[in-house]
Amino acid sequence: MTTAAKKKTVPRKRAQAATRAIAAPSQRRSEPAAKPVEWKLHQSDGLEILEAPALARLGWLVHGFSTRPGGASKLTTNAMSGRRASRKTKNARTNGSVLNLGFTDWDSRKSVVANRKKFFHALGTEKMEIVTLRQIHSDIAHRVDSSSALVKEAAQGDALITREPGILLVVQTADCIPILLADTKRHAVAAIHSGWRGTLNRIAAKTLGRMQMEFGTRPEDVVAALGPGIGRCCYEVGPEVVVDFHAKFPQAGQWFDGPFDSLAAGENDPNWLPWLTMKPPGHQPPPLSANLDLIAANRAILTDVGVPPARVFSSGFCTACRTDLFFSYRREHTTGRMLAAIGIR
């Protein structure tokens, strides 16, 4: 949904509100940020909005990553995990009031609209032009200006860029990695949705390339904030994903836990001679799988195109581990959606 103001206005600056540091454990074997920082939970209007300190220091922009608590939506989920989650459903539990910001089947449009209004008010951006996308797990990036059709109707794609004040770029996630970019010299910004397909197609690098073409952005001037997403600890993928990453990235083996070499070589069937397993029917070994680190992959993609490692920051939060604070489609299946937003004041 796209909300457009009748005339372009610069948002009010948020009133002083409480913040608290929120430390997150580093993802197992993930490539760490060069300079550890604590992200902040900014408390405003009954919501907690996660902020990247590197972006919060830039007074000319506004940004935030939504969290789960505090909305008008009522969610009952089945806690699940792993690739066989649909066959391992646990008891349903009611999550109380949650801030679902996506138009999902289980939630009413009225509740989502109320949640979005509350989130944008807490950010201090309710008077900005809100621009979203119909996300399709692509590598498509769109430029947004006040005269752009995207202000009135969401386009298909997975990244947005702008250099114009008064426009708020928004992407939606529930395990995929939200990436916010800021060009500190030319005052341009980007919002990116990067799941495994977007990561495979280097959407972060292509979005930065579009910023270079449109705005003259230099990678060394960019700050990147990688928000909450599913971590290496929980993101189990099949052999087809391993094969695709192995084909496109020489260093892909560093981003996986598990039998990467065997899967990349196509040795993915432990039951190729069932009589050798000596297991009764129904008790054969499961198919081989590996765990993928999307944060490490996107960090490498950005640094490979010239963003300094010390300017790439990750929240360190795994959405599947922290369903008290975030939504996780992989763990819950029936769940809400979060928004990551960035704009120029």
C-alpha cells in the first residue's frame, strides 16, 4: 500500500524518547563487523523501533526497523522450525497484540492500516510520501522522485533509491534481510529486500550500482545497515540453493555450515542405494542440507564492490531465534511482516 501526502513536506523531528541498547550475539561463524556497535531500540508511541547507530548519527535522514510488539493485530501461530516445519507443528499459541505491517490473509486490512499509521507516526514520518513495492524476490531497483508513478502505485521490484527529501522508502520482511544504504556525501538513500534469491543475484551491489549511475554515489562514501533477518543458526536450505551459490560465488563455502562440498558436487542423496542404509522403510536418512548465512553473504557482496568493511553494520539478530521481538515466516509460517524504512528529511 502506498500513502501519498497532498503536498511534499519535511517531517517533524521526533520528540525526545527513551532508547535502550540491545546487544545481539554474533551469528555463528559469520564474518563480524569491523567495529562492534550496539543497535538501539527507540521507544516511541508504545512501539520499539530498532535503529542502526551509524545511520542515526546522520541528521539529514530518518530510518527505522519495526519490531513485533505493540500493534492492533491479534496473531495465533504454530511455532515451527526447520525445512520440515509443516510436519512438526507444535501447539498453537496466541501472541497477543502485534505490529503486523503486511497485508496478510490472517489479518484485517483495518488493523494493518492502523499499525502502519502508528509506525510512521512513531518514526515521525507520517507527512512523508511513503513508497513501497510489490516484492518478487528479484534484483530490480527503482528510482523514486516526487513526480514518480511509484509514489502513487507500488511497482514490482525489491529495492528503492532516492535523493529527494520528503520521500520514505520502505521494504517488507519476515526473515529476508532488510538493507538500508546511505550515501553520506551526496545524501542519497536506498532500501533493499534481500532473500536468498536477491542475495544470489547480488541485489545490494546492483542497487548501489544504480545509485552510482543516478546520483554519482561512490561506494567508499556509503554506510550500510543490515537489519534483522534469519541467521545462519536457523536458515536450513536444500542442495539446489548450495549449487546456485557455488556456481556464482567463489567464496560461497564460507557462508554455509554443513556438507557444502558434497552438496555443491551433486552428492545430495543419502538413499541412493537404500539397501546399504540398513534402515526399515520410513526410517531412511533425511536429504542432505546446509545452513546459509545471508548476512555474511550480503556483507561480502557490498565490500566486494567497494563499500569499506568498517561501514557495513549488522544488527546480529536472528528473526527465527527472537520471535518475541521479530516475525519469522520460517519458524512460524503464519506470521506478520516488518518494515524497514529510510528517507531524507
